[in-house]
Amino acid sequence: MSPAELLREARSFLTRQGGIVPALWPRAAAILGRQALEAWVRAQWGAKPDAAEMSHCSMRSQLIGLTDVVDGPVVARANFVWAALSAACHYHPYELAPTSGELSHWLDEVDALIAG
């Protein structure tokens, strides 16, 4: 799936109601949003032939090295959104799940990064 398709599916979880989905939608939306961002990061490395092998490194390493490919403010946004979505992907017993507003904002950030 392309990053845009992953984002579209992530946004669909923000509007679903009923069944078991209400308990799972924050994590599902965060996972899909993070996958969209990661696909975009891998594409940035793939577009640079002399650094294409970076797409096989851990995502943390790819994000750190991303300053060689895109501008600093873009890298900072990508790092922040990736960290926020990563935290939302994991269950934290003493923390609330992110709200639909927070997830929507993070997905908007991913969308802005993908759109360039």
C-alpha cells in the first residue's frame, strides 16, 4: 500500500463506531499512520541512489540520517510525529489513549510530510 492509502485507512478508523472497534481504533489508526510515515521515509532514501541501503536500517537510524536528504525542520516534524505515533501504538496501563483530535493532528502532519 502507498503512504496515501495507509493514511486513508487510518482516517477511516477515526469515524468508525460500534462493535469492538471503539476499543481498538486509536491503536489501529496510530499503527497505520506510522506505517505511512515509515513508507515515506523509506521512499526518501530510495530516491537517493547512493544512500538507498539506508532503507534497510532501523527506522530510528533512518530518521536520524534523514537530515542528509531533506531539510532540518521537515526532519524534526517527522521525528516528532513518528515518536508520538509510536507511543500511541503501545498499550500504557496508566495513560489514556490518544484522542481522535490528537490522532487526526498527527495524521495531518504525516499527510503534510507526504505531500511535500
